[in-house]
Amino acid sequence: MDVLGHQPKKSRGVLATLDFNDEDLNSALCEATAVTKEYFDSVNEWRVFPLIQGKRLRHAIRERLPLEPTPPGKVIQKFRQTILENARHNLHPRFFGYVSSSGNPVGAIADLLTSTLNQNVTAWRSAPSAVEIELLAIDWIKEILGYPREAIGMFTSGGSLATLQALAIAREVKAGKNVSRNGMQILGRSRLILYMSEQGHMSIPKAAALLGLGKSSVRTVRADQAFRMELSDLERQIAQDRSRGHRPFCVVASAGTVNTGAIDDLEGISRIGRREGLWFHVDGAYGGFAALVPSICDRFRGIEKADSVSLDPHKWLYQPLDAGCILVRNRRQAYRTFSGSGEYAKVIAGIPGEDFAFFEHGIELSRRFRALKIWMAFKCYGARLLAACIEKNLRMAHVLETLVKANEYLEILAPVELSIVCFRYVPISVQKAYFCARPAQKQELDHRLNRLNEAIMTQLQREGRVYLSNAVLKGRFALRGCILSYRTEERDLRILIDEAVRIGRMWERKV
Amino acid sequence: MDVLGHQPKKSRGVLATLDFNDEDLNSALCEATAVTKEYFDSVNEWRVFPLIQGKRLRHAIRERLPLEPTPPGKVIQKFRQTILENARHNLHPRFFGYVSSSGNPVGAIADLLTSTLNQNVTAWRSAPSAVEIELLAIDWIKEILGYPREAIGMFTSGGSLATLQALAIAREVKAGKNVSRNGMQILGRSRLILYMSEQGHMSIPKAAALLGLGKSSVRTVRADQAFRMELSDLERQIAQDRSRGHRPFCVVASAGTVNTGAIDDLEGISRIGRREGLWFHVDGAYGGFAALVPSICDRFRGIEKADSVSLDPHKWLYQPLDAGCILVRNRRQAYRTFSGSGEYAKVIAGIPGEDFAFFEHGIELSRRFRALKIWMAFKCYGARLLAACIEKNLRMAHVLETLVKANEYLEILAPVELSIVCFRYVPISVQKAYFCARPAQKQELDHRLNRLNEAIMTQLQREGRVYLSNAVLKGRFALRGCILSYRTEERDLRILIDEAVRIGRMWERKV
């Protein structure tokens, strides 16, 4: 250890401080805000993904632990030139990859204030105003979903944490025998079984593994042609598990799958869940905030019956990372699962409302003041404008669908329910062959198309004008565009189509 | 649902955007930076904890979901007047509560840039420069601890997540039978047992509950007079558990307990752990970064032998929330525990280094670019200055200890090892009675002193000139001061002593 070696006397003085003098603080703030302005002004003109070599980037970034200070201006310059230039730009109007928030200026400003004020939102006594703001922002979200007012909620680092937290409560409530205290082994041989659609998110088996349920306790229910959970298969599997002596305890529905944006039949799943005594969790990480849009909010009917909901403001509420969110219908169940803290953190004040502690209702103890940006977004933009942006994304998805369907080289691979469009490039020659092929031949053609479309995606990403990711749907590799930037306009979709077709035509003979 | 009711036509237009015009963006950034400057300039003069009534605060904050926009300037003003004024100020030189980072100007600026750039640090292909910066910052931290270069690490939302992640790997590696897949029940009746000191952190049993081990699988090992784990009791309990057919699998040592700052005998515990085949985790959430200080880094010897380490840059590296950190000696074990993701997130590029994914080595999928502030802090301040600040905190703790010992009303309750000082107020009359009391009488006097010191703490917090929290040490309520603000100077400690004694003298007749 002792990385510093001999410590020179001067820096050991009583004057050690992390504060700058006025001039330096001013100039650091000025330069940082200049970068912020430049970024929001100009990112549309940049490549979506950098022209980059890992080795060269590493060479530009790596250095030994800095012992001596560098002027902040220089460090911000380095950030500008090396980090920002070699980033993928999720705000870009032609970034269509994964499910990534664009971010927005209010979110950036809010996070400056969040880290200036540096609240630790553990409990009311630790951060009174931050706790009140978080509870308020959660109330607004409950209102958007029509979720019960008496529910509890909080912001998390993302959907994975929200899911883990929800399933922990589900396990505690449904397992009985106080598994938090006694461990899963107290349950003996009969397994707790969880159901999700085959289109469900990977965070669900990951949570099941962490919770000691095991990934093998997760049943994947068949999805129909629209990629929604097949209720008959859900019922069949529940019955089968019961007949084998297992204990079905939870069903997770998707309110917007990451592959295609399919929304499960929430009402139907809720009904089966209630009848079978299952915990009903809705994963609305991607789609949840589309409930803000009057023209589509009916599609989310049933979400208000969920025992728990996860949804990500850092997806379709355009918030910068991180801001996940969990809602739990019955706050006592959350408390029962997570309370029982040490004397060290015990809340002493006895005034109602002032003895509230987030850490007694969730996993995290220290918590960033994530609610500030959400509060500021609703205040600065208003819910109507946020809804209008979501609505624009929905409309753009339908424009893209129309463009795909009208293009002779492209085939749509899934219904467009939210803002995800899945399609693939199919050479004219293959289209003809496919038409009169037998199943085995079709499969072979699909393999070829998969390789071709994977090559198209990689090339698109490399060229940097648009960015798509992929989904594999019933064995078919789809180019998958997810529209979550409030900046995406019709011309961006036309560029996407043109580029995909151009590259497809270029590659169709090579693959 | 349909919270918006009738949506007016204008906001449904194609022009929906979250961007401001130039002027508005400039003025929003200006106002936010003005608040930032004001805060760093003036917080020393403020109350540490606000004069506040929950009801009144709630009244000032609560409102219906805003449908229409408010100018950002007005929203920042509301932040300034309502949120900031009603916050606890962790940067304040007389904030001595819990283990809370002060924050620092570079961290605030970095978080502006983080949310402007809004990287999602899931994998190299998603955020090339951010991943490289995170891996670099982690390498620096490994160097500070003398931890193996080939280890893997990442930033988490805090110590609780880091602990959970570490114990998940420990369970996977030590349990055998692929518990991630098969669940804990595959282990049958023999329980996996984890050992921690009775002074260990509450996040450990919380993690054990989540992982399906159960809190009852956590053994609390006796602490000695210096509040360090008693190795003989550890050995005794391991032997006892083995004789009962249980399977000891993990021992968690503290490198700085939250109660008193005690550092366990890491070398000794490591030795026992190796002999017994246990996973050796070190909880350095509070203390870890004190290894930067040459005069004290020897106390951390043995940490480099840990299978995993958790430590919090958002504690003693002065970073704003959130920035926890985990290091894992054997990266393959982390991968084995967390990999196995969906097609959706599969990394396609095959170039070495460019196929790296954090989510295959940890819990979170979406991840904020937490590394930026840590990189910027090391760059802008240099490791020497950060070490000098930590050293100043250590020195201030010894000053406080000296002041306590020199004061006729105060009694020190624990050795001062890092920057925590535990003490209590004891009226002169009680001191005399205590001196010649029998055990039962002493206990009774302790009860009285506990009530008195709790009253002193509450009153101190309310008056707002200093902020202390508490610890309960061997049944005795301690006023607990933790010095983690780089701004704390000797005069602040004198004010703390004066206030505690003044309030003690005021209350000693009432309680």
C-alpha cells in the first residue's frame, strides 16, 4: 500500500480543503456549462456512435493514479475531447438502440443541484425536503397509473433493482414461514414458482437467482403472435406445477416488452393471479409512462390492480440515469420485508411522518436524491408536454412501420404497439424463394437472413449515422428500432430506412 | 387514468420538444450555477439542520401533478427556497452525523456533465469511454488498497448493493450445486452460515435475508473492548456450527465500523477464513479510503487478501451520492454469478475488451456514469490532497477526543481509531455515584444517562448549530461524532463540546 510514497509537508497542512477559490470555481462552472450547452446544441450533427478503436481509446485515457492536481479547466477539456467524443449519444435523434432515455436539459441541471446539495435520502430526519419531494413525485406517478393512493413507492437505481425489490416482497408475503429470517431452506422441497412471458426481461430470472429461488423456478410462458403472454399457457403451467407439488407464487406481466413493446393482457393476468393467489407484478420499466398519453392509456388497464409495479423514469420519462421506480400496493408488506435495521440508523423522532425511512421499505440505505430531476421535469415541462413527447414517439413508430411496410426490401416482424419497430432486410431473391419454401427450407433461409441482418446492424452502428440494436423473434434476427428521443423526427426515420436498405443491398451478396 | 383529461391541440403538435431556446437554457444554467456557488460559499453560516415542521414543509411542497410548464428560473427559485432551505447540510463543518460524505464542488460539476452526456454504462459497446473511465478509476482504487491488479470492480449505488453483490458471489462459489440455477432449497437441511462482528453493519443481515440465506444464518461474533471482532469467539462459533452439521461459508470483517470506527484484525480473520475455507469479505464502506493516508495505511493490512471488498467513495472520498464500490478478487467468480443475460442485451462485437459488460459481473443493468466524478476528483485534486483531507479528519478526531477527555462532564466511550468519537455527558453527581456503585446500580445509572444523552442529542439536532447522531455501545447511549467534512476545523469541535455541555447541564435535572 502507501501509494503516495513520501508525502511532501505542504499538502499535509491544516489548510487541506476541496474548495476552490472564487475565480477557479467560477471558471470551472463556466466551462462545464459551456460543454453542456454545446452538447445540447450540436449533438444532432455528430456521429451517433464514435469512430473508435478500443486500444487507442484506452491509450488516450489510461494513466497512473494522479498524485498532484490538474486545473479543473484542463480536466473538463479532457472530458470534452476524450470522454464525450468517444461516447454513444443517446440524445441523438437517430439513436434507436435498446431502451435508452435521451436525457434532457432540466435533468442535467437538476443533477448539478442534486450533487451540490448532496442529500442522503435514507429517512425523513436525514433529508426532510428531499423525502417530501420524493413522496410527492411518487404520488404523481401513482396518479398517472391510476394506482392506489395508499401505495408506497420510491426511486431506485433502475429496473433491475425495482424488480428485485418487488420480488423480494412477493417472496416474503407468499412464502410464509418468515423466509427473511429463516432462509429459503425452511420451505423444504416444495418450490416457489414464478411465471413470466418468454418475452419478459432478463432482470426477472436474475432476481430469482439472487433471492435463492433459483432461475429454474422461473417458468417462461408462451407468447402469442403479438408477443403477448398466452393466458391459456399460463393457466396450464400453473396447474401442472401444482400437480407436481410446487407452489406458484408470482406472475410478472410486461407493460411493454423490451423486444417488441408488447403489452400483456394485464386485466386477464390479474384475474388469473387473484384466482390462483399469486403476487401480480407489472414490469412497466419501458412502457409504463405511456399511460400519460390519453390515446393509449387504456392499454394499461389492469396495472392499477398490480401488487407491485416497476417503471423507469430514466426510460420513457426522458430522465438521465439513474431513475428507476417501484410502487408497492401494500406498504406494510414492504416494511415487513425490509425493516429491522440496526440501532445505528434507528429513527428517533416520534412525530408522524417524520419517522419515515425509505431503507425500511427497500434495499438501499444511502440513496441519491433522484427525485429532484423528476420533480423538476414535471414542474418545468408540465405533464402535458411530456405526454406530447411520448405521443410523438408513438407516432414516429407508426411512421417507421409505414415506411418499412412500403419498402420492397424490408419486412416487418412484430406488431407496433408502443415505440419499438422490429423489421428485417430480405433480398428480393430470398423473398421469392421464401414464398414457396417448405418449413425446413424456410429455416435455412432464416439462418441466412439472420447473418445478413446482423451484418447490416453492425455496419450501421459502425458507420455512425444511425444506431439500431436487435431482437431475436421466434428465431428470426430483427433490426430493432426503439424511439425514445424527443428529438426524433420523420426525416431521421427516412435516413434509417435509406441506410438500412443501402447497406442491405451492399451486403446481400457477401453473406 | 387519463390524468390529462382533454389534451389541448397545441401541445400535441409535431413540435413537442424538451429543449429550451438558447436564452432560456442560458438563464436556467446561470441560475443553477448561482445556487451552486452560493451553497458552497455560504453553507458554513447556516443551521446544520433546518428549523422545520413536517406539516408546514409538506404544505409548502405538495401540489397536484403539474400539467402546464413553469419557467425554469421559477422552479430553481422554489428549489432554493423550499428544498435547499429545508435540507440537512452534510457539507457543513459541524455536521457529525452518521457516515455522510460532505460532497465537493468537483463532484457537483461532474454530475452535471454525467447527466448531460447521459451514458448508460452497461457494456463497452454502449458507453466506450465511460466504461474505460470506470475501469481506470477502479484500477486506481485497487492500487490504493494494494488489491490485486487482475481483480474486477465497479461502482454501485452504495454499500448495501456492494455487500449484496459480494455475498451473492460468495454464496454461488461456496454453496456449490449451482444455487443460482437451482435455488437454495437444493442444499437441503444443512445451512450456510455467515459470520460478522456484533459491530458489523445492518446491510449484512439484510443481504442474507434477500439471498435466501435468512437472517438467522448470520452469526454475530463478540467484539472486544476496542469493538473489534474477537477471533477466539469466531473460531468457537465456527466449530460449534460445524458440529451441528451447518456449513460456515463466509466471514465479513469491518475496516471501520459505523459505530466507533474500529478496524477488525484483517490479517487474523483472513487466516481463519483461509483455514476454514470461508469467503473473506471486507466491509470498508466507511474506512476504506483512509488507506490513502501513509500514517495509517498499515492498519488496513490484510484487506488485499479479501475475496471481495466494499467501499464507498460517497463516504470518505468526499463524493456526492451515489458512489459505492465493490472489488472482487476473482473476476470469473463474479461472471459466473451474474452472467446469462437475454438475447436483447447480448454483446455482439467480438474484439477483446470490447465485449466487456458490467451487467454480467453485477446486479444492475442500466448504470449511471458514477465513475466520472471519481475520475474528476482524482484528476482535479490529486490523491495527495484527498489524502491530506482524510488525514485532517483523523487529526480532528483526535483533537475532539482530547477535548472530551479534558472536559469534566464528558466521558469517552470508545477508542478513536478513525474519525469517529463516541462519548457521553455524565453529571458530576452521577460520576460520584457511578464510582462506588454495584453492577445493578450501574445499570440503573446507565439507563438514566441514556435518557439524558438521547435528550441532549435531540436538542442539539433541533438547535441546529451542530449535528450528532448516536451509537449504543454495550448498552450505553453514546453521542457519536463522525468527522467526514473536509471543512471541519478545531473551532467547530470546540463549539460541539460547548453546546453538548451547555445542553447537558440544562437537561441533567429534567431527565
